[in-house]
Amino acid sequence: MTYFFPTSKVLLGFGLGMLLAGCGPSKVAQCNKLSQTFQKGVQLGNKFQQEGQTFQTRMQTASKEQGLKGFKSAIADTSKNFRGLITEWDQLTKEVRDVSLQDEKLVGMQKQYVAAFAQSSDNLKKMVGALEKMGSFDGTRAGAEKLKGNLDEMQGAYTSLNQLSTDIKQVDQEFKSYCTGS
């Protein structure tokens, strides 16, 4: 009888352990995995913002000192830097998509994030493409008309990015509420 009691505890513990192991990662663990990738997005967003501020400063200084040549140089440098950040953004989108989740609610939020991130990438590419076109400005009246069109294109992409930012914030709130249980 003394052998039966400890053995039954071990078997019960083993059975519960197997049952729990079969359930997969907990909701908390899945939330944490997804949250870690989102933190990378925040850091990358900060890089985009810093690059935008650097561009403004570079544009003002270079245009004053070097005129049209400085304007074009600032655009070339900035578009190259933005293209690098967009590549990072696309990698992050893939990383978010590849997070293994089993919780259906989290899977739904993950899909919303991935869609918004992909649309953001498309709009960023449109903005950079318009910026690069601005780099071909030749100082003529016709060139000024093209420049205006490029600015309009950039503004449209920027407006779309702002809407996507609002959409992402809503999913963020839902994610935080779901994951914290509040």
C-alpha cells in the first residue's frame, strides 16, 4: 500500500504534466511573443521619425548652402536611408506574421497587424518614390509642376499612413485589453 500512494501521485503528476504540455503555450506566453515583435515596431517607428527630422534639417541646411544641388543631395541620402528602413519594416512584418500562435483571438489580431504593416510599407514606398522623383527637379516651370504632383503624391501616402496608425492603435488597445484581461 505504501508503494501505491507515491506511485499514484507520480502518475497523476505525470498525467497532468502531459495534459498541460499538450495544451501548447499559454495565452500569456503567446501575448509575450507577439508583444516582443511589436516592441521592435515601436523602435523602428522611432527610427523613421528620426530620419524624417534629420531630412528636414538636412534639406534646410543643404538647400541654403548649395541650392538645388544641396536639395538633390539631401533627397538622395534620405531616400537611401528610408529604403533601408522600409526593408527592416518588411522584415518585421514577416516576423510578426511568423509568430506561432494558437489562440484564435490573437491570430485574428496578428492578421490585422500584418495587414496594417504591409499597407504601411506600401505607403512608405510611395512616399519614398515621390521623394526620389523630387530629386529630379530641374528648376524649370515644368519641373515645378512635377514637383507639386510629387508633393501631392507624398501627402496622399502620408494621409493613408496616419489612418493606418489610427487602425494600429485600435488593435493595440484590443491586444492590451485581451492580454492583460482588463
